[in-house]
Amino acid sequence: MSSNISLWQNDAHSCQLLDGFAILIQVLLAFTALGALLFKRWRERPRRSLRIWSLDVSKQFFGAGLCHFLNLGFSYVAGRPADGSPSSNLCVWYFLNLAADTTIGVAVLWCWLFLLKATLGTWFPTVRSSGCYGPSPLRHQLSRWASQTAMFLLAETLMKVCLYGMFRSLPILFYVGDWVLSLIGRANYRYQVVFVMFVFPLVMNAFQFCVIDTIIKVNNAPSRRPSTLWQQKKSACDYPTIIVHDETTPLL
């Protein structure tokens, strides 16, 4: 990256993404993301069965883990270049990666999922209907889940490659991130770690997880114009759902 980027000459005072404090923050964030998905399931009408919901959510957690390690890798590649270029603040790079993942990255991910379904679906039909795992037993459902998860991870990887190319093409983005984190202060790097790995992701990751969960799950909403075939034969994705009666759900 350009030598004009603000330097952090003393690594002892720079952002550390892999020390004990940062790892603790990341574990707390994982639990908050799970809590957001549990809340979303509680609000679902109709509600997915626990097994189907768990299979859907596990895709996201594998994808989130992959994105997290890719973000760490990209942050260290950009912030600690091996070619001898000056080092820069790791927290800025992680902040930029996370901000892109949870905004434009969601749209890029959706596009890659659409393209991969259209192409890979020719050879692997089970990936065309995301969230459709077929009827029991569980081992058959896990087979479909594995193929869909592999496609989802591939889409996540391609999305990250696109965003990394964007950062390489627009180095000015670093200045924006550096300015944002300068408002937090540089006296103690832990303030920045808490912001970029907990406070900021607390809201953005919850939004991202809920949007992606809507993308990858099966839409079990009843059709307004059901076909005769639908009336005669249930689809393999017509899972049993938990109907929760409330003020808006008729009892009959």
C-alpha cells in the first residue's frame, strides 16, 4: 500500500487482532450473532422446525468463520506487508473489511449465489434449492446440506476476493477508515479492538445474518394461487413448521 498511509511505528501500541483480549471479544460477538438468529426464528411465521433452522444457521456460521479468518488474513497482508513496505493499522483494515462484508458484500454474495446455482445446479441439482434438504432421515438431509454449504462457502470466498480487489483499487478507503478510528482515540488500542470487533459488528453482523438467513432459507409462505399439483403432492421442501397462534394468526 502507499507509503502515505498513516504509520504505526510502535507495534506495542497498535491494534492487535489475535491476542487474548481480541479473541474474547470475538467469542462474545459469536454469541450475540446466535442470539439475533434465535430472535429472528422466534418472530418467524410460520416457524421452521429446529432441525431445519439449525441446518440453515450452521451454513452461516461456517461462512462467518471463513469470512472472519479471511478478514484477519487480508488485514495482516495489507497491514503487515511482506515486501518491506511500511506497516499500517490492522484495526482499520479489519474495520473496512467488516463494513464492506455487511453492506455491499451482502449484494455481491447474493449475485454469486445466483450465478453458482445457475451453473453448478446443472451438475448438482440439490444446490438449486437453498434450504431444501429433502425428507428424513437426517443422513440424507446432511448430504444435501453439505453440498449447499460448500456452494455457500465458495460464494463467500468469491465475494471476499471481489471486495479485496476493491480495496486494492481504492486505497483512499483506508484514509476514511483511519479517520473513523481516530475519533475513538489511539491511546489504548483495546478501544479500537472493542469497536471494530464488537460494537460495530454487534449491529452490522446482526443485520447481515438476518438478511442472509432470509436469502438461504426455503420460503414456506403459502402461494396465493396454489396449483393442482401442489394440492395433490407435497414438495420435498414442504417441511413441517411450527405454527404459533397469536393475535394475527387465525385459529381456524
